[in-house]
Amino acid sequence: MKPPLPRLEVSREELQSLLEHARTEALSEPEYQRLKAALDTLVYLTELVEDKNTTIARLRQILFGASSEKMGQVLETLASHLAPSTEQDDGGKSEAEDASPPPAESAPSPGHGRNGAGAYRGARKVKIEHSWLQSGNRCPGCQKGKLYGLTTPAVLIRVVGQAPLTATVYELAKLRCNLCGEVYTAEAPAGVGTEKYDATAASMIALLKYGSGFPFHRLQGLQENLEIPLPASTQWEIVAETADKIELIYQELIQQAAQGEVLHNDDTTMKILNLMGKSRPRQPSADEEAEPKSERTGIFTSGIVSTRAGQKIALFFTGRKHAGENLATVLAHRAQALGPPIQMCDALSRNLPPEFQSVVANCIAHGRRKFVEVAAKFPEDCLYVLQTLGEVYRHDAFCREQGMSPEQRLAYHQSQSDPLMQKLEEWFRKQFAERKVEPNSGLGQAITYMQNHWAKLTLFLRQPAAPLDNNVCERALKKAILHRKNALFYKTQNGAHVGDLFMSLIYTCQLCGANAFQYLTELQQHGESVACSPQQWMPWNYRDQLTPEPGTGTAVYDDPSEPMID
């Protein structure tokens, strides 16, 4: 693809004026450059359209720039639109300069991107003693003092490269009797086992495929180049077999997520080849789960993030069901003694669970996005809305920093954020009542969206623990989107279920700070214990099952995250 042209803002009126000017007299150098830029743009866009690899999204990005909802970049856009239309005050400053905050100095991040030794928690640790000195020896320097050990050792970090999956070939010696012909083969080292693929191999394949978007065929090519072959078909067989072993954990996650106080849900499109072009059956068979009767050809991956007792659980479901229907499947496991949970989602009706009651909160970020999209056309009005919502978010961040309880957070928002939201609601009403904004304009539609969903957008002012937005669920769906961008599709419904299972476990580990690779490995190595009590093998508590046995001093499990070699 051709490199993008330098961006130059020229209105249609300016171009028309240049053409009229060219009829009567020669153009000046600046006028010539503007007209030349317009012709270059026409040629450039024509070549892009002729290129079969150019997408509509790419054209939009070239023409309008990459979209961003960050306040700093939005303020830069607003400042560029406010500057020409504002008048300077007596001090020589424009109103836009007064309204916008001073630019913050970009301070270098701590460490300038370098990681200390403490960041390498998964590294192998080797303890090195001094080769010719020890504690109590006379100092070789001054010949007077005595040496003593320091509690903090010097640290040398050595990072090496290797294949994602490595292999060891054990050549077992064989001896044969020259008389009877009996063959004696050397025994393999202890702990090697008889299976070709270790539990860690399955964990790494699943983590690369479903956690990092690394397709089977790409890993196959990489392993071939590193001379440790691993066919794509073999990778699938490994992860499918592993999924069967840990299916109980996935079902337990669903069970525990159903008991959550707050549930976020949303969905994104997905492809399953054996369902492409086929509508959902009206009458499901006896062994199939009952689904809504309406015909539907779309395929979706739904993301659900449940918060329970401070822990977050992520669930993924891929198929023809929408996010609300999948949430209903989860809520079917909810204890009857519990009241309706808080549900955070956007305003689409398909996100609501049929036949289940929930206290619905809508996402403020979705409403805010509508003002960001029209900020260039209505800079002053959008600046007021964005700054007001920014204050509300700052209050919420303060509540998190202070570790407030849900009740304390509610009281704080009621005292600090409620006046801001009331003022904003009144401002919305005046824009239409005083006919300052056309209802069908971009700004009018953004205001109408906020007004239509105001009660659900402001639930955080009335309900403890009600969140402001659905960002945690949208971040979770990036796992599915990453898979879609790289692997493009699932082949079968079963393949999609395997992907949902691993994505759920991997992202739940990420949310609770657990090491997903170690967690998946432990689930495989302790299959019997997992089957007996899956609730004790969740990502946030599985380490409790690996503690040393009391009174023996012998560890049930040697933690591989911090091995020590003397």
C-alpha cells in the first residue's frame, strides 16, 4: 500500500475560490500548493480504491485519522476547531485556551521501560556462593576486618531464547544377550513418563492459540523452522483432549459467576464454518439446548464478566445466541435466595436476559462515545459534556484509590457526582427546549441517547456497586477479537466450545493475577483432585491446594514459578 500523503485541511469553498482565481490570473505559490494537494489526493484515493487490499476501514482511517476517545487527544481535536472561532480577551488569550487545561509535561515512566529482578517471577533462580571467600574470613583488601554476609545479593539476569515448545530425545541404551537373545533397555529418568506430550505442552499450545491469538498453522511453521515439528492437527488433538479433562472447571466457573453481585455482558461477531449460511433449527432435538424460536443466521461470541466477593470471572460463549440469551443460561444456575444482580451492558435489547430479572445499568462510555464522534462539529458543546463526565470518572477513580466499600462509594458519588449529573441533565433539556440544537443533528442524537437511557446511565447514583461502564467486558472480548483476526474462524461448534473454555480460564487468570500457564498445567496434573472438588481449583484459590502438608515440612507441590538451584 502506498504511504499516506501529508494531511492538509482545505474546504470545498477554498477549492472553488482557487478555481475561479485561476481563470483570471496566475496562482500564488501557496494557492498552487493547495490545488496541487487536492489533485494529489484524488489520484491517491483512486489508486487506493483500485487496490483490492484496501478496506473501507483503512480508507476512513486515512481520510479522517485514527479514532481515539482519550481525553487528551480529544482536547487536541477540540482546540484545533475552537481556535479559529474564539476571540481573544484583554490578556491576549482565547477562550479555548482558558477552557482547556494546560498541557501536562510527559514525565518518563519509572525505570524507562526496564524491569527489575523482582519482575521475573517465573525465572529459574540459581544461588551462587563466593568461589574463595566466605563469612568470617579476613578481608583480603585491608587485611584487618572480617567479612560478613549481606542479606541482599548481587543480581545478574540472563534471558535466553528457545522454541515455544521444546523436546528432549532420550536415547535409551539397549543390551542383548548373545545366547538367549533377551534385550535389556535402560530405564528412562524418573519423572519423564511414557506420554509423548507433557501437560506443559498442552498449556503452552492453549495459551498461544486462545490467549495470544497464535493460530495452529503459524505455530506449526515456527516449530518446523526450529526443527521441533508440531503439526496443526496434533495441536488440536492435544487441546481437545485437555479440554475434556478440565470441562468441570469451566462448568464450575459458570456456577460461581451466576452468584455474582455485578454481571457485565456484551458480544461480538464470530464465524463457525459448519454454521455459516444455516439458520437455527426451529425445533431443537432432545439433546440440544432449547433456544429462541426466531430464525437467526448470525454467529456471535458473548463475553460475560461477573464480580463476586472481589473476584472477577470471565466467561465466553460462541454460537447463535446473543449476549442476553447466554447471560440467561448463566443466571439459570443462580441461587434462588439471592436477589437480582446488577447487569451492566449497552442499551441494545439483545443484551437483556429473557425470563430473568436484573437491575440494569447502561454504559456511560457508550454515551460518551457519541459526543466524541461529533466533537469536531460541535466543539464547545461536546467539550462541556466530556469535561463533566471526566469529573465523574475522576470521582470514581478516587473511590477505588481509597478502597471504599460499595456503600461508601455510593455516598461519595451522591455528594460529588450527583450535582454534576443533575446539571448535565438540565443542560440537555435546555438544548432542545431553547432550540439551541437540532434534534436530528449528530449532537441532538447524542443528547437524545443520553436522555432516553438516563435512569440506567445514572444507576451508580442510586445502587451500591453499580459500575459506570462496561469496559471490563469489552476488554474481555478483545480475546475473541484477537482470535478472529488471526485464526479467522472456528471450524465446528465443538471447536468454538474448546476456544470458549480456554479463553474463559485464561482471561479469568488474568483478571485475578494468576499465572495461566501454571494454572492449566496444575489442572492436568491433579485431575483426580479437580474432579472431586472443582470449586477448590479456581484460578484465585488453587494454590491453597498446593501448600506443604502440616507437620511434615514436605511440600505437596514444588512451585515451578520460583525454583532455586544451589
